[in-house]
Amino acid sequence: MKIAVVGATGMVGEVMLKVLEERNFPIDELLLVASERSVGKELTFKGKTYKVIGLADAVAAKPDIAIFSAGGGTSLEWAPKYAEAGVTVIDNSSAWRMDPSKKLVVPEINANELSKEDKIIANPNCSTIQLVMALAPLHKKYKMKRVVVSTYQSISGTGVKAVKQLENELAGVEGEMAYPYPINRNALPHCDVFEENGYTKEEMKLAREPQKILSDKSFAVSATAVRIPTSGGHSEAVNVQFENDFTLADIRRTLSETPGVVVQDNPDTNTYPMPIYAHDKDDVFVGRIRRDESQPNTLNMWIVADNLRKGAATNAVQIAEYLVENKLV
């Protein structure tokens, strides 16, 4: 099994390598790929040193799977070239997510839709993944009508530049800004760029992607995405209105029985999900489960996950694992 990690020197790329190592993914040959300015750089994987190669050299090497985390522009240009060479691409950018000819996959939910013909597979947005992990089993039982979600997203979702901005602000150092305003002691209701409808791109990803993953447009999602000065882990306050009524005990049981979801919900002991506990874990944590007392059949909950792991790297590696296990590559 020949595997390429494209964008290996970036934040998600580094986590990707860590996850591949932890999960002991079957690799006979590993290609670490990045932009021209990183070519020749050395990275370590399982105690062995590898030299970073360029995108063209990696295509020529014809890996079985290429996991991309190198930004939308790179994916739009290079993913088709890899696909034409017979490589299966798992892409972590937003480039292909809403392309009707591409699958948008969270393995626990819809990996069974994948076939050998799928040469470019899209990894959903980090905030979407943790949201649908909790919503999918509940939708199956109670049928969602409407979801309102407010996110509290860490700076690691923006990348290295944002992490540096916060570090500089904490140290009282002037430096390059990833955001239009300071992030320390602040909350920015501004994740990604604004679209014509007044929503940001991140908010529209949360509105559109769950419908595609669940192959269902009978429910709608409205989102507000906020950037906060946490260094890792995204949190979401979620309000879900269902067609059918539920008991809280059944909600907790359903979520507890869902692979990849952990319920942390006991107000008596101050037990609830927090980014500090989700750090470096692959599960999606759900708590603060309670009825919305303002209208029928409606639930409130709080969802937290490590955005660089289940929200990005781990989900991509799980897709790769599914492809290998089911002999789709």
C-alpha cells in the first residue's frame, strides 16, 4: 500500500501522520508531499526520516491513496491529476464537498456509499463532522425538522498563522494578524469569508453539508460560527426540532450506543464536554442534553470535538481504512 500525504508540513498534515502511526495504518511506502517551498524538508514517521517531495513527483509515483490537506486551490488543481493517474484522493479542503459528482463522507454514517469508481472523496468541514455524528442517529429515530447551531471554534481551525497571532498577543508582541481584530480576550463572529446573504462561508458549510451527508433535504440548518481564543477543539450549542417526541433517557441511550460518540452529561458533578478534554481524542463528546422548554419535540445539546482529529485527520484516515478493508483501492 503506497500512501501519499499531501500538505504533510501543515497543521493537519502533522496530525494526519500522527493518526496514521497511532492506528497502524498498513503502509508499504509513504510519500510526504508539500508545496515547492517545503520540498527537501525532512519529517519523521515511525522513527524513520523522509524527505518532502513535490506534487508532480508524487503523481508520477502513483500512490494507491493520496490524503490531501493542502487548501482548496491545490486540491482543485491537483486532485484531478492524481485521479487521472488512478490514485484515490481523500480531500480535506472545501473544494469538492458540494460537487454533486463527489461523495461527502463521515465513515460511521455513509461510507457504504463508496465504490471503486470514487477517485475524489471529500472530507467534510470540521464543524460539520462533529455535528452530524451526534445528529445522524437522532434523525433516524425522531426525524429532524430544523437545527440551529452556534459554534465556538478554536484558532487551530484557521491554521498556524492564527496560533501565532494568539501567542504574540499573549506575549505582548506585535506580529502578523490572521484575523482583522485581536483574538485574545475576544470572540469574533466571523469564521471564513462573508457571502452575499450575510452568512460566512463556514456557516453555509454547516447549512449545506449535513443534508448531503445524510442524503436528506427534509430538514434545514441555520448557523452562526464564532472564533474564540482556545488553541484546539471546536464546541457547538445545538438546538434540534424533531417531528416526533422523545425522552431524554432515550436520547442519552441512543447517543451512548453510537460508535465514536461519548456522552458526558451529569450536572450534579459538573460533567460536560470541554475542548480541554477533547484534545487529542478521536471521539465526539455530547452533553448539556435537555429539552427546549419553549417549544415541543425540541432538544438542546452541547457538542465538542478535536477539530484537527475527528474534524479533519482522523476522519480522512478512517475513510482510507474503509477503502482498504473493503478492497476499494
